[in-house]
Amino acid sequence: MELRNYETVFILTPLLNDAQMQETVEKFRQVLKENGADIIHEENWGLRKLAYPIQKKSTGFYLLVEFKATTNVVDILELAFRRDEKVVRFLTTALDKHAVTYNERRRNGEFKQAKKEEVKA
């Protein structure tokens, strides 16, 4: 089967300490690796305010994972998200070639450099 690029953002409950959060993230990392996914990039956005309360909580730990996998891996990952009480919300999207290019440029800092040049000018 063909590998496609995906990006998933998930929110963990704010009641976790750092060790529990890292343990939970590692669990999802293992789900991806065990099913043949190639993790391209991970970002921890930290504790942020939610747009609206979810399960009576107004904040959550946001995490982003960009990976390459077959379509069945996404189903397995989302099933793992649904089964874990620590996950408040999740969203997985398939990336087209333009989004992949944009993410690569963003990771390489091209947009930050352009912003600095605008400020100097």
C-alpha cells in the first residue's frame, strides 16, 4: 500500500504531570512505530487554553505529530486515542503535497527569517 503524509493534533487532559504526559505521548509513538509509520516531526505546544470547555476543563496539553503511513494506521491510532481517557480531543488530517512542502519550510525556519527581514526593512 502507498504511504501518505498525515498530521495529527491531540489534546491531553491538564491533570497530568510531566512524566504521565511523556508516558502517554510515548504510548502513541509506539502505536505508530509498531504499525509501520515513519514519524517525521513532533511538536509539543504545551498547556493552552481551549476554545470552549471540554469535560469541564478549560485547558489542555496540545501535541502535534506529522507522520507517513498507510491508511489503516490512522484507524488504529484513532482507536487508541478513543480508548485513552487522557485524550480530550484529536484530529488527524491527510496532507497534500503543498502542505508537506509548507511544513518542511516551516520546520527549516524560512518563515521566521522572512518575518525578521520585514521588521528590519
